[in-house]
Amino acid sequence: MDSLTQIVLGAAVGEAVLGNKIGNKAMLYGAIAGTIPDLDVFASHFTDTVSALEIHRGFTHSILFSIVFAPIFGWLITTYEKYKDFKDWSWLFFWAFITHPILDAHTTWGTQLFWPLDIRLAFKNIFVIDPLYTLPFLVFLLLAMRQKRSSKKRSSYNRMGLLVSSGYLLLSLVLKWIAFNQFKDALERQNIAYLELDTRPSAMNTVLWSANVETKDSYLLGNYSFFDSQPIRFETYPKNHHLLEKLIEDTSVQRMIAISEGWYSIQKNDNNLYFNDLRFGLLSLEPNSQNFVFKYKITIKDSNKVMFTEVPKDNNDGKKLLSDLWTRLKGN
């Protein structure tokens, strides 16, 4: 999830663990702890694109990280804070660390919660930014912050924030199941034979859902809103995996395919090859758009090493997409 959401979650967890003993400092340290796992994004400044993608939401989002680093941070805090209970501080950091990747596991990218095992959890039932999850949670946190640490209202507000946000998360799983069945029924009605069906919510809501459908030679992309009155339409995108030719044997290419979980297409434009990660869809609702959210240019260095460079996104595309999504959300 986005940084604000993880700050709010970390602060609420910190309050739940230690708020009655140290007041707002529990929220402060919980908020800090809630952002620490995402420091892995800085790996992109020190390594290549493929390695950075592998590192993201890896070790720092694992149970192992939470177990190892919670007591280290707990000990560090006791060296200068007046409250010296090492066990309490360690529990605060542990729960703030572990709830971060558990929440991230519900997004499209997912997390390697069981690192070093090569298992990525990605339930894909909530977008990385969702105001309906974050804003009510934030309101309850601010209400709790205004109360005295011994006040019953303080713990009650914080508990309500955790319950409401968790309830919405559970609701999104139900909505995903309904949307999945709508896509499945549409494919059956249109007599489309497919190998795999994958669904996810569109940006900042759980009303409009997107689907990736794998067929033998192509991928089908479609959208469904709970307000739709017309049948679901699917756009076809050829896999074009054959365009990789011998590059398919390259280690970096194999790693990128693994990162994309096999949901990728190859695009050739002006003699350049592009790797499209289909898991995150398009930056446009226009028919037959090739403007994928994550597109990587493939280049070959003198040493015959394959390199991937992310194609920069245009902010105007993002703004237009949000406007188009709002229109599409209201039904076709």
C-alpha cells in the first residue's frame, strides 16, 4: 500500500500495543516502523532494474525480517527513551513490521512474506491506494490521538479504526469473488476458451474491476463495474513471446518472466523490443492501447548482457486515466 496508509496502520498498531503506557509516542514509533519495510525501494539506486524488482517487497517484507529486527529496534529505543521495557518496544516494532507486508499481500504486487522461500502472496483485492480504506482509518486515529492515554475513548477510537479498515479489506475479498464470477460467466457466454483468469481492482476503488485472461496465443483484457448494464468486452493482445527468440535463454529475461508471474507480452516498435508486465494493466482505457503501466525497453550490451529499462510514465496519462476510470466506474 501507499506510504500514508502504512503510516496510519503502523501508528494504529503502535497505539494498540503501547499507547496506554506512553501515549502518542506509541503512534509515532509505530508510524516510523510502518514505513521501514518500504526502504527497499532505494535498491533501485544501487542495482539493475531486474534485481531491484526482485528485492522490492522481499526480505524487508518477510516474517524473518520482523523477527530479527524487532528486538534490534526495541533495544535501540531503550537506549534513549525514558520508558525502558525492552519487551514492549520489541512487540511494538514486531507488530508494526509484520502488519505492513500482510496488508501489502492484498495488493497486485504482493509480498514475499515467507522469504527466503520463493513464494509471493498477492491476493489482488485492493489497489495500492484506496481512500475508502485509508481515510476512515485516519479519522479514527486522529480522534484517538486527541484523547488522554488513559481514556477509554482513545482505545475505543483506535480499535474502531482497525475494525473498520479490516472490515473493508474483507469486503473487498467478497467483491473480488463476485467480479471474478462475472468475468468467468462472460467468457463462457462468449464461448472463449482460456487457460487462466486473473482479476484485480482498478485504481482507488473496489467497484470497477479488471481482468487478465490467458489464451493459447493471446491475452484478453477486460473491465467490469458493479453498475454495468452491458456485457463485458475483452480486448485482445498477442503474447508475441516468439519475438524474444534466443533472448528467452538469458538469465535476466527468465528473471523478468518470473517476476511478472508469466503475465507478459512482447512488443516490437522501431526495431526495439519492449517487455510489458500485464499484471498492472494499462494507463489508458482506449481500445487497443499499448500504454502499459509497467513497460520495459530491452537492450543488449556489448557483453551480450540483456538489460531492462523502465519506460517513463507521462503524468498526463495518469490524470486522464483517473478521469476515464471515474466515468467507466459508473457503468457502461
